[in-house]
Amino acid sequence: MIAKVIVDVPASNVNRTFDYLVPQELEETVKPGMRVSVPFGPRKLQGFVMELADEPSVKKLKKINELLDPVPVLTEELLRLGQWVSQRTLCFLITAYQAMIPAALKATYNKEFKMVTGISVEDLPAEAAEWFRHRERIPMDDLLKVKPTPLGLFQRLVQKNHLEVIYQMSDKVSKKKIKLVQALGTKEEILEHMASLSKQAVKQREILSLLLESGEPVVQRDLLEILDTTRSAIQSLEQKGYVQTIEKEIYRDPYGNRDITPTEPLPLTTQQEQCIRPVLSALEEERHETILIHGVTGSGKTEIYLQSIDKVIKKGQEAIVLVPEISLTPQMVNRFKARFGSRVAVLHSALSAGEKYDEWRKIQRKEVSVVVGARSAVFAPFENLGLIIIDEEHESSYKQEENPRYHAREVAVHRGEYHRCPVILGSATPSLESYARAQKGVYTLCELSERVNQRELPSVSVVDMREELRAGNRSMFSRDLFTKLKEVLSRKEQAVLFLNRRGYSSFILCRDCGYVGECPHCDISLTYHKRQHLLKCHYCGHQEPMPLRCPMCESQYIRFFGTGTQKVEEELARLLPEARVIRMDVDTTGRKGSHERLLSDFGQGKADILLGTQMIAKGLDFPKVTLVGVLAADTMLHLPDFRASEKTFQLLTQVSGRAGRHELTGEVVIQSYTIGHYSIDLASQHDYHAFYDDEMKIRRDHKYPPYYYLTLLSFSHPELMKVVDASEKSASYLSQKVSRGTIILGPVVSPIARIKDRYRYQVMIKYKNEPGLSEMISELLQHFQSEMDANGLQISVDMNAQNIM
């Protein structure tokens, strides 16, 4: 029996299956989709079994070393899906499969040095001999910890055939287990054991008594705590054969300590009824249909999702719900847990590797019917999918920016076609691509134009900050916003202040010579973080202390420019000392659970103002929030990105939607320096349709999506000329190959010209129909393969570019 295996080496020359002999004892158990350990050159590698065959394609076969899974980790559908993702995104097959499994299942490879048989310690140089006096194997990591490292010496000894390298492979995480103590024998026998113990064995008697009383195994840790005893008392009883300790596997539960009150379905409004109808009929007829729900903020999209999922579960099927990472708040998770209880698994980045692994295994073992998660949850290993929902479908975080560069929306639609089930896309501000597809009839369009219970959308006013400056207001709060903040505090209500950036100030600048603090490895200015008094690069992580004098001209007039959340917090403390403020940004929510703690404090009324960056723009629902202030509405408008207006409109609409969601009416104040820009004006009027019409005209005139597809080739190398050469050759090769209507732009310098000491260039391809493009780019990558392997050239391909920075 032959297994065709994809091995864990992301390289073009091994991007295919290799044949391995299945040992006789494993013939019954090996199945496609399982992970195996196989010999590959001198190493042991992890691989995925793609298929089983009777005839090998080569004469000499190596055997599979071991089976790593009792059941397949990839279903037959996911194996096919991986091939589709690989073709769509031009990534290696192994890269596509690795994206589908939790990080815990990705193997780590440890290299160890061992003496070759026949070589003794005496044969080695003194420096190496020292290491082997008391150990047979030396992990490479141990050698790297020593300065200067003896690694070079060890490598020379490998070449001389004195040492060999052993590759050890291990999973990154273990199953969580607890120890239980169980009494042996019948009730009468246990009583006899207790009577036979000596008078001094008080604790042993107490242990048996407690076990007898409970009638079932007790967690060892609890037992020791209740009886205030030590492990030795249990060991004595074990030696006598009176008790035994057993290990039991348990799930890590990230939401275990929370009381969630179950909820019942709510009556639907007329508009909600109309929206859920196509979903239910597609479910009934078991046919694939993509349904776009365009509903204003607070129009009750979540209730439609919950009632649709309810129907799916009653049919004995499963559902996937995707939410943007940023709005995967405990509040959002609780809504699903409250309706479906323990049938919900949750996957997102704040969970530890172990917690993710356990949630994933619940799905794999069919212990849950619903998974709520961020982008990668679209690969949940369900085999009987009845529905996929993508909430806030316009969010850019659904597109993965490193290999495999898939878009969760495309993967969801592909899986929906396979399982013949509906896919719901929901948003208050759908992406232009999705809305254009709905207009063309590719998707079914449902509109929810009213909030539930006929609540009014909040009134929005736009303040011109240039006028404020002219009137002598130097504060970062306009007079209008400041007055309204004071009114909210006096009424004992709550406000949300939104700022579209993190850190204390954007950059530092010398007022004498104009010096700006820049990262030495990237062409980007450093951001000032006040708490540590550091300048940090948000691209490569470089940091340095804040200078007291200008490094160029020694002037002491070096100042911070721009506004960060910390600076706003200080200004609030100065102007409104009575206000209690909670700040939420990357710095304050870095620790596990801090995001949840801050939000629950705000929900319980422990603060008056919630101040934050993008993470507070979505999905939050607090009854007492009546005012939303946007401090710098135009920071995104000036990015070199054709989607800048769309992103600004979406963000302002989302933030505005946090106000007046319950009984109290809400208002929004947007502060901007770019008054009159259509994205800000139309967001203040809650007019998506007018924005869609305006933006589509601009996209058509400039040949951008959704009128054209966009593919981006990015080149990077430590030497500028190597990047220029590779990008120019690529552009001229493609120009000769593509059809007449296709446009090749570039090569040009990327908007950020250098990151991590690598120069960056890009070539953009705009096309309406170019069926052979994937093959052309594959040939191009093949041509540059030797340069990519040998001298560090990197070429990345994004077949559906969302981010052109």
C-alpha cells in the first residue's frame, strides 16, 4: 500500500506528493487527511496523506515512520479546498493545509548533534568533547545559548563524519490532563481498608472516607486542598492497593468562569421577516445561494443570524459564523452562547495555542454545531455544513496578508457551493465589490433600512477644525464636542471617543532644523509611546529612547506632533477632571483578558468615557452610550490607497452606530480638517446608496475594482539594484504576454519603500478577463526561483490585492 504525501517544506521543487510505503501494521489505519512523520533526506518531517494507491511511481520507497493522528485532521472536502486555495492564491500546497489546522498541530523541528557510531569522546577536539562527557545528544538550541557559540565547530565535525544531526519532531502543544483519585473495591471493602489502617494514618483514613462519600473519583488537587494533606498520603494508599490515580483529559475553557443567561428568539420585524425568507428557503431546498444583508447599524442583523442557525441545528447540520477579529468581543460571543449554550466553539487570536487546539478538537469530534471565529474559522472541519455567515463582510481583516493570501468571503462561497448551503454576508456598509455583485443579481440583496423598534439613527454633526483654530481654540476637542461631553456627564450617561491611531503622538520633529525621527531599518517615522518614553517602529519593532536634544542640530526644540490616545486621555483629565475614562488601544489591551475586563467595566458603568482606536468601532452595544465623538475623521483619507474613501465612510458609519442603540437617543460629532469630502458628508447623512454611486463613478474612471480585478506583485531585496532589475524584467515579460485590455503599472517603489532593511518595489496588473494570468505568474516565479533560493530575492503575489501599501 502506497501513501502519497505532501511534506512540510514550502519550496517549489517539493510542491507535489511523494510516495511512501505504508508499514503493514498501519495499513488498516492510514487514511487521507492524516498527518504522518516521514523520512525526507536526513530529516524526519511532518506531512499530510493526500491519497492511497496500489502502484508506486518510483522503484525505491522509504517507509512512513509513524502516524501522528488517530483520525484525519483534514476532511476529504478540506483536502480539495486546499488544492483550490493553492491554485487561487499561487501558494504552496503545504502552506494552504497548514493554514487550515490550529498552530498547535504544526510540527516544530529540533535539531540535535550525536556522535557517529564508532567515534568516542577521545576522538573529538577538547571543546566539543566537554559537551559529550555526560550527554549522548546535544540540542542545537543549547549551543546557540552560549556566546561565542561552538556551532561552527560542530558543523565542521559533521562534515568530517564525527558527528551526525538528528532531527526531532514534536507537536507544539499537549492535551490538558487532570489527575483523579479513585477508591478501589466495594463499599464494604473500603470500610475494611479503613479499619485496617494504623491509628497514626489519620490522613489516609480521611482520604478513603471522602472517596467513599463522593462515590466517584475526586480531582487530586481538590482532595489535597480539602483535607490539607500531601501527595505522600495518597502514594501510601496506592502501594497498599486501596486507591489508584487516573489521568483524564479535559478541555481548556476560555469562557468557563462566566454566567451566561439563556435567551429566547425575538419576534422579527416585517423587514427582518423579508430578509430571513430567502435564507430559510435555500436551507429547505438545500441549494447554494449567497445573500447580502445590507442593514443599518442596530437593524437586528444578529437576530436573523441566530434564527437561521437555529433552523440549521434543528436539521442536524452545522454553521460557521465569521466576525472580524476586532469585533470578536466577549459581548458578541455571549450572544451566541446565550442562544446555543455549549454547542458553540470559539476561535480567535486572543486564545492560547492550547485553548485554540481544544476548541478545534470539539469541532473535529462533532461535539459542537456552531463555530464563531475570525478569518481562519472558515476552515472549521465540519462535514455537514448548513450555513456560513460573514458579519461585517466589508472588513479588510477577512483578507489574509501573508501566504496563503486567501479572502474568507471567497472561501466561504466556495464551501457553500460544495455543501449546497446558503452563505449570508451582512454589513451596514457592504464592500463595493459585494454590493455591485448584488446589483448584478450574482448575490441576492436584502435591505434593512430601519433600526429595530423604529429607533432613530443618531443625528450627526461635522465640525470644521480649521474654523476652531481660527476662533482661537487650540484644544483637540471642538467647542461643540466639549459642550456635549459636559452634558453627557451631567445626565449620568456615557460617551465613546474614537481616534483612528495608536501611541501618544505620530512622530517627533525638531522645530529648528526639521529633523523627523525615522526607523533605521524602514522608511517610516517612529511613533512616540509615552508610558515607556520610547520611539517605536510599528513595522519591524525597532525601538529607541526618546532623545532630549535633536540628533542633527543639538537643538532642544524637539517636539511631538499628531495626536495619540494617551495624549487625548491626558487632555481629558485636564479639562474634565471629574470624568472617569477607560482607554482601549493596543497598549492597554495587550494582556490576556484585558479587552474583556475593560469592556465589562464600561458596561457596568464604572467609567463615563470610553476612549479608543479601531477596536471600539464595531460590535459594541451599550444602552447608556448617547454620544460618539470622532476626533480625527480624515487620518485615513490621505493614505495612498484607492480604498481610502471607502474605508473612511465605513469606519465613520460603524462608529456612529454605537450611539443611541436603546431607549436613549444618540448624537455623533465628527471633527475633520477635510470638510466637504463626500465620504465624510455622506457618512454623516447615513446615505450608503449615494456614497456607492459616487465612489463607483470614480472607480470606473480610474479602472479600479469592482470594474477591474487587481493583482499585485511585490519584490524585495537588501540591495536596491537587485529589486529594480527583477521588477523591470517581470513587468516587461508580462507586458508581452497579457491581452490588449490588460494594464500593467510599474515597476514603482512601494508606498513604504523599505521595511526591515529590504528595498521594496511593486508591479500592478489591472484586468477584466485574463484566464492565463496564474500560469504566466507561475512561470515568472519559476524563472526567478534560483535567485530567490540563492541570494534572498523575495517575490510575493497577491491575486486579489486589498492592501497596496
